[in-house]
Amino acid sequence: MTDSPARPAPLADPHLVYDPLAGDGPKDVVVLGSTGSIGTQAIDLVLRNPGRFRVTALSANGGRVALLAEQAHRLRVRTVAVAREDVVPALREALAAAYGPGEPLPEILAGPKAATELAASDCHTVLNGITGSIGLAPTLAALEAGRTLALANKESLIVGGPLVTALAKPGQIIPVDSEHAALFQALAAGTRAEVRKLVVTASGGPFRGRTKADFAEVTVEDALAHPTWAMGPVITVNSATLVNKGLEVIEAHLLYDIPFDRIEVVVHPQSYVHSMVEFTDGSTIAQATPPDMRGPIAIGLGWPERVPDAAPAFDWSKASTWEFFPLDDDAFPSVNLARHVGQLAGTAPAVFNAANEECVEAFLNGALPFNGIMETVTRVVEEHGTPGTGTSLTVSDVLEAETWARTRAREITATTATAEARA
């Protein structure tokens, strides 16, 4: 069975390799979000594989300048970039302390467009490990410049939608999320026409098995106590609400061009199976490793080659139990809401994501209860209604929709807090 030539190739297709700058030496890599969870693990992988990868530039928000300077020195990068211009003096001091006398310091870029400039710089692969929709501009810049994009910033694909798909050439995007890297590898077992459905696994987060009524007393500490993964606070809260899984459903649809009704979410507490592909003959191919993001990062940076010993493997001499449960849609309505906004397309995913980012920040700051996150996001999405942009989406459309969603979410949050104070 073969794919119909009339259908476009998926953005992420393991059978297609986009590699216009292939050579015998190490791949030149730009790491965006280098001081975050993805960035630090990527750098660890690079340092253990100097013959395969060479980092030429780093970007970060600017909250950890000492770490950024240390990374720059260890990797001998040409350029470092920070989004916050106010930290440039501190960064210069940190670089001076990290580098020895007479060692040339790297160039410094600063400002909200610095990461975007790096994404278009001379390199083979751009690893976008930025958190949030601010990663959209660097994603578009990397694609337009013809770089291979190792994409950990799911939000840029979700809010950008057709903007990203219009720019990406077949095989140019390699997913780095553990679930999408798993689907990417499992899809190599058959042709596109042989795929029946995608099965995205979820750990269930810290509140697996709880009912919706149980969420009234959830604290920030409770929500940040993820049972499996060590991540930043925003992503950890998104995992507690399962908004993260909803975003991954939209991402899977955009990456692999599989309809939403053929993308299923199942709860797998052990997080050993990162996702699965069911084929038309009844076979299900699962990709499994112990929970460790260095494996997906290695796929993103190294494909079509695998990086030896990138991450730990299972010890099959020890007994283990792997469990799978259906998703409780009543307790976790975020996944179905994500399907809804994904089907609406246009600016709806941007509204969903922006409202959620505002609500998570409000929750972390004590301004919104945990169960208020999804209540507020749902209300913002409903008020936004059906977008009219469709496939004619522009960056301005996305930014305008995000601004409206963030403002409306803050308004609703403030009203909710006032009402609770009066009660």
C-alpha cells in the first residue's frame, strides 16, 4: 500500500530527511532556551558527543546569566542572546568571570528579537526549546532560513498553524516532545496510508484518579508535584490540568496530518511508553524508554542517525508493570476543549494557549484557584467564538488574538478574585 501522491507529506515524516547542508563534520546547532530544561539536557548531550554536534550560539530569557555564561564558555559559542536587555551588564560580568584572561568573549545580542535573529543564523539545526508562544517568531525564522528545526516549542506550531505548515518543507521539522518523537519513530514502521490512529500517552499528572470536585483545595505545591517528569512550573501545571496533552493533540494533528477523531489519549502512569501508532492491520507500534528527555532531544538533533547511549535503556532482567487507563474527560476537560479549538483552527488555538498561559501565571501567583484555570480558559474560548481567518492566518492575527485572550483572561480572573473576596 502506498500513499496517494495527491496528498501533501506530513510536516514530521520519518521517511523524509531534510538535510540540505549535510557534511562529514559535526552538525552546527543553535540552542534557543539554553538555560531551561530542554536546553540544559541538549547541551549535556552535545558535550558527550563532540564529534557529532557543535553549538554555535545560545539564547535564553536572561534569568540565569551565570549559567548562560558557563554554557557559552564550555561550548565556545560565537554568540549568546538574551531577551531581557536589562541583564546585559550582568551577562557581561558573568562572561568575564567564566572566560580566562585573553580568551575572546562571544558576541552578545539582546532584546525580544534576539532569539529570532539567532534562529536564522548560519547553522545546520535550530533547537527551539523556548517555552510559550513567544517561540513562534524563531520557529518561522528558522524555517524561512532553511534550517532543520528540532521543535520542542509546541506552542509555536499550535498558535502558528498554517503559518508554520506553509513554510516547512517535508522533513524540515523534527519533533522533540517525548510524545511526538515517539510517534515520529513509530510511524517509520509503515506508510502513511497504513496508519489507523495515533495514541498519545499521558502520565495523568499528580491528580490522576481524582474527580473534578477534588480540585477545589489543590495548592500550587500539589500541582507542581509531578510524579514522573522534572519540568518548569508552567509546563508542570499544564501537565496537572492536562492542557499539555490537549496541546499535544493539536500538535500531532498538524505534524502528521491525522484527523482529530483518529488521535486518542490514554493514561499511562509509568511514562514508559511515550506514544503509539495503530496500523490498519491491527498492529500497534509503541516507542518505550525510561522517562528521560535526552532521548527525544537526540532524535531531534541527530535524525536520521541515532546517538549511541543518548539516554538510559530498560533493564529487562527486572520485573515491571505497565498500566493503561482511559482518560477521564469530566475531570480533565482540557483535551476535548483543545480538540474543539484545533478543529476551529484560525486564531482559536492561539486564544486557547494565551488564555491558559495567563491563567497558569495567575494560579502560580495565588490569584486564581486550580479549578479556575480551565473554567476561565473555557469561558475565554467561548467568548472568542468562531474565528474568521481560516487558512489566511497572519502573524498579526495571532498577536491580536493573543492580546485579546490575555486581557480577557486577566479581567475574568480579577472579577473572580473580587467576588471571592466579597463572599
